[in-house]
Amino acid sequence: MKNYVSLGKSDVKAHPIGLGSNAVGGRNIFPNVSDEEGRNIVRAALESGITMLDTAFSYGPRYSEEIIGEVVQEYKREDVVIATKAAHKYTDEKEQNYVFDNSPAFLKQSVEESLRRLKSDYIDLFYIHFPDEDTPKDEAVGALHDLKLEGKIRAIGVSNFSFKQLKEANKDGYVDVIQSEYNLLKRSAEKDFLPYAVENQITFIPYFPLELGLLTGKYHEKSTFNDFRAQMPNFQGSAFKKNLQKVEELREIATSKEEEVAHIVLAWYLTQKTIDVIIPGAKRIEQVKGNIRAAEIQLTDDEVAKINSIF
């Protein structure tokens, strides 16, 4: 498996570029993306060499897993790495309100339900999507370890955990992957998560690696946002302008390599210790095919240092 990487201490191997699949069947997140577009995005990913599909119960809800389950039937199951997540427990019939549940019983039930939707007898990587307030995190992960021993999951992940929760979750050394927010504009994970991941052979997978499009180089000072980004500090006022200036400095490196800014950003993550896989999302087939370019880009030590200094 040339150029494939292992996830933590598990035997799961994947291409360094995965597909963040919240736009695949994620009707509750991207209502304008059709089901067929979602299927075609998954096909384009698998046919371009991407192996890892990152989904979750909450995307849809459920529907992202169902679409991925359908499309994966067209391929050899062993050629696809499916990552999914659970923690949301709906508290009303319309499924508008929820609580997080990390109890062993709920997690085991969630895995069984995901297996049915994914039409598979195993899940390559299963995450606790969000921490709850009550369950000891080592007990929650212990339940997933039981499922790993049964062959129902192959690797164990936690997502959105605080550093304290991560250490509790990994008390027995069972955590293979931590997924948390990290990008060139939000680098606090470098203080604790990344060193801990290196020390404990845990793969760190950043989400929002392109900061919701801000690090792609496609926006300018007059760009406006009519979605949730309008409320985010990095997209407001002087901070937005400063961020755009930083991205323009990246464009010099991108131009010298005849690459897009987004691909330079993604390539930079892969130079960081313990970031073995990145999972940029995509709403168009061209984005999928472009993202995989990042794994082929070789940044020099000077270029890595310059990117660090810009941000």
C-alpha cells in the first residue's frame, strides 16, 4: 500500500487525503446538494484514489451513512475506509432537539445501527462524535474496545474532546484517532493535542482544515456571507481583512509551484507530525479531484517555515 498511512496503533491504512462527507446526504447541513450529487462525489473520490470516507449519524441525520452504504456496494469493501461517528440522541419525534450520550449501551446500539445503514459487517473507524457530561470517557472507549475485539470496528476515535477528556479516554491506550478543529488560523492544538498524539501514537485528523473556505484563496474584501460564517470572528471586519492578506502571501508559494492555494494549505498539514490524514469536504466533483493533489505536493523546509511565519 504505497503512500498509505496507518491510523494510530490500528491496522487500518488509508490514503492521506480523505473525503469529509457532510455534504453527502447531509440535508440538514447543505439542503441544496442533491442525493445524486452526493453519490457522484463519493464515486469521484474513490475513483481518484481517495480511500477514506468520513461521515456521521448526524449528517442528514442518518442519510449520509445510507448514501455511502449504497455507493460502497459498487466497490470492493476492503478498498474503502469508512469512518463514522455517533453521540447525538434525539429527544423529540421531529428530531430537532438532542442530547449527547456516550454511555456504553448507546454507543453499542449506535454501531449496530450504523452497520445496517452502511450495509457492512464492520466499520473501519468509529468515533464518539461529542463528549457527554456524565459518562467516564475511559468507560465509553472501553465499550468501543469491546466492539473492536468482536471485529465490528477496526479503530477507535474521539472527536471534539477537551484535552482532559482525551487523556481520560485514552487511560488504557485504546484511542487510535483524535479529530479536532485545527487549521492555520486556529493553532491551539499545537500546545497539547499534537504533542500528546505523537507521544501516544494517536493520529490527529483536523476538521475545518480550510477554515470553511477562508484558506482557499477564493474570497476577497468585498465577499459577503449569508450563512453561519457571518457570525464567526475570522469572517468579520479587520480580522477578515488580515486573514485575506495572509492567504495572499500563501499565493506566492502556490504560484511558484503552479498549484492552488488550498492545495498548498492541505500539503502543509501533512508535514506536521501525527497529522497523517486530512478530510477536506467537497460539494463538487472538481473539488474532490483537486484535493487529492495535495498529497503529491512536496514543500521545502523553507516553504514550511515561511507558511509558519505568515500564520
